[in-house]
Amino acid sequence: MALDFAAGCAGGAAGVLVGHPFDTVKVRLQVQSVDKPLYRGTYHCFQSIIRQESALGLYKGIGSPMMGLTFINAIVFGVQGNTMRLLGRDTPLHQFLAGASAGAIQCVICCPMELAKTRMQLQGTGEKKSKRKLYKNSLDCLVRIYRKEGIRGINRGMVTTLLRETPGFGVYFLTYDTLTRWLGCEPEDTYMIPKLLFAGGMSGIASWLSTYPVDVIKSRLQADGVGGVNQYNGIMDCVRKSLQKEGWRVFTRGLTSTLLRAFPVNATTFATVTLFLMYMREGGECSIQSPEPQSVQLQPLQSQPNSM
């Protein structure tokens, strides 16, 4: 059990390293002003960040997801596995319910983590070296927000995080279970690892597509107040103002970079988990079983709808 947990953590860390640049681009596109947009699209945003802030600009805020990684892995793997055991039968509905339960409970860690990540990603936009840094790092960001706004402040966006993560993780585990069964991922299959990578990557994409509009609102609410100006009074006010000003397309902002990120993040996570177990288990063999409740440990995190 401890080895599987360590493998999940290693896989999640690899996924964060691969996917964080895409996440930075997604957040920048989601929250930029429609009146004075800095970026024309995904590629232009990548190009502008590298040119103005160096390649390190793409990794702004990475400390927050890295810090929360261990706790999120523990919660997701533990809750999903225990829920499946409580439900008994391994059915598509039970896979969805177990995933949704895991997604809801891990929001306790996910929401503050993503708040700090979003604030750090927006800090020093367009500057290679920030002239005035409000936050030294992700932890300092959370501490400052707590001192100024209390518990409510560091949980800004909690409702939208719940609305995103609960169905998102349900769709993720359901899709993964369905694809692995359809592809026939058996231990003796020569193409088992490519099949698992494909199933994990496509599950991440399906999960993001199911909840992406909620993620746009979450990002806007968590970024609100940066610079000292608050634009929104709540979820519905944010939805109404965003629709009035930018139309329905506002809910697809940053979607391209998110989908580009979703597949490799989950694929990287899966490959890392598999190889870790292969080399760490006695005899150098990695026995990957079909997706029964007891083998949840090989299912990657969404990164995040999750580590989507």
C-alpha cells in the first residue's frame, strides 16, 4: 500500500511538471481583460510569456500544486478505493459515484492550492523580473490572504471547485474504467502500457470537457481582487457579467491549452506510476490488474479537472 501511494505521488509530480506550463497559459487566457487582451490565443500566449518572462514564467505558481500533491493523492486514492469497497459491485455507476466522492472530499486541499497557484501565475504578468512581488511563494501567498481575509479568503472559489471536481472526477473514473474494459488491458497484453496511457489521457480530456465552463468561473473568482479591485459579488454575478460582456465563448477561453495539457499529463502520470512499481516491486515485475476496486492506485489524478 505504501509503495502504491509513493508511486502515485511520483506519477502526480511528473504530471505537474509536464502540464503546468499549459495550466499557466489556460489561467492567463481565462482571466485576461476582454477590453485590453494581452494574448490572441494559446500559441501567442505561450510565445509572449517565454519572450517577456522567460521559460520560467510558464512555471509560475508550481510550488502550490507540488505542495498539495501528496495530500490530494492520499485523499483521492483512499476515498475512491474505500468507496468502491463499500459499494461492493464494480459497476459503471459505482465507478462514477466513487470518483465523485473522491473529487468532492479532496476540494478541501485543492481549492486553497489552486487559489495560490492562480495568484502566483498572474503575478508579474509581462515582466521578466517582477519589479514588485506581492507574494514570495505559494505558501506566503496563502498566509497573506489568510491574514487579510481569514478562512473565507483562502477558500475563495470553494463552491465552484466542488461543482467542477465532483462530477469531473466521476466522469474521469467512469471513462477510465469503460476504456480499459473495452481495450482489454490485461497484464499479459504486449500493448498493455500504451492502452493504459491512452485510457488515462482520454479520461482526462473527457473530464475537462464535462466541467470546463465551471473552471472558467472558478479562475475568475479566484483571480478577482488582484490589483485591489473586485469585479464580482458571487458565482451568478460572475456568470452574468461574463456572458453580457463576452458572450458564450467566454466559457471556452483557454480550452485548447487545457486539452493539450490533459492528455500528456495523464499519460505521463500513468507511465511514471507503472515504471515506478515495475522497478520497486520485488522481482522487477509490475502486476497491473484489471480495474477492480482494489487496484485504484494505478489510476492517475486528473490534473487538475486535475492534476486535470
